[in-house]
Amino acid sequence: QVQLVQSGAEVKKPGASVKVSCKASGYTFTGYYLHWVRQAPGQGLEWMGRINPKSGGTDYAEQFQDRVTLTRDTSINTAYMELSRLRSDDTAVYYCAREIDTISNDAFDIWGQGTMVTVSS
Amino acid sequence: DIQMTQSPSTLSAYVGDRVTITCRASQSIINWVAWYQQKPGKAPRLLIYKASSLQSGVPSRFSGSGSGTEFTLTISSLQPDDFATYYCQQYISLWTFGQGTRVEI
């Protein structure tokens, strides 16, 4: 079945970087954009950016522009989100999600299970 | 940036109630809005896209309406499984979520 499986929980110190993976299966990886969304404890959803797995092209939310890097490896159907210069307020669950369509902007129909990233000294 | 404002933040209801959640956009988003349901410890689930299109597998008691800047998600008869947090999302200009509406017993 169509699914996105993310890497496991991470604990990092302030100032470090974290790289979360999202492995796609059950569909053509290069046929759909992948997004990253985060959710701090008890808070709402925050869009971070998206990657076109076919071209590698990216779009980022302004507040993450200088700290987030989205990449992909088409040989293993996996997308990555790297967040640098971590702060305590980056503690959150990070989700990858598939965009329904590639013709124009669209909603997210498939979500990964989430990866908890804890930033603590 | 387009802001999405949901109301109410929390809603108390009974099983069988008709429930309506509202989402207002800071500028016109035509009909580029989606609604998600999220339960504790789980990823969001897409319910409605393009304001009123029901995602495959979602029960027909969920419906969406609206255009321009005001949108609603309606649950026609609240079921025990529907107690959750609901988010709207615009996707006409990048992507932005509302702050969420918690539906509680």
C-alpha cells in the first residue's frame, strides 16, 4: 500500500543539526511532491517546505529558509529534511507528507508517522 | 503570507450533534482549502480538499463548503470516533494551517 515511513526519534544538543528521512513505497516516488510539516508539543501544524523528487527543486517557508535543506535519493525512494543550528523551540514532531497532485498546489493525502526531535542540552 | 483563523478553538458537543467549524483566510483563496483531522499521537488525516471534495474513504457525514475567505467544515452527526482536533489549510500561496479546533465531549 501507499505509505511514507520516517526514521526514528532523535535527541540533539542546541546548535547541532538533525537529518530526518522519509521512505516512500507503493507509488512512483518521482511522481509526487513531498512536504515537511512540524508540530511542537501541544501546538498546531507548521509547514516547512517541499521538494520535487523528480527534479530536486525545493520551496521553503520563509522562517526556515536559512536553516532547512530538503534533498532526496531517487535510487532508494527516500526524501530527507535537514535542520541546522537547532534551538530548544525546534523540539517537535516532524512529518513528511505527499501532495495529491503536481499540476498545481494541492493538499496532502499521505502522511508519514512522524519523527520526534528533541533539542536539549 | 496568508493567515488562516479558525473558530472556535475548542468545541464541546454530544454524540449525534451537528458540528460546524469555521476558517477565515486573510485574503481570498478561492477554494484552495483543505481540512484535516488529527488524533493524539497520530499524523493528520485528509478529510476535504478543494473546499468541498470528500477524500476517498472519508465518511459522508463530513462536508465542506465556502469560497473566497470563509470556509466551513460540518459534521452532520458527531460520532465517538470524531472527537479530535481539526485543521484547515490554504494552498493557493505556499501552505498555511489554521491553529486548530479541538472537538471534545
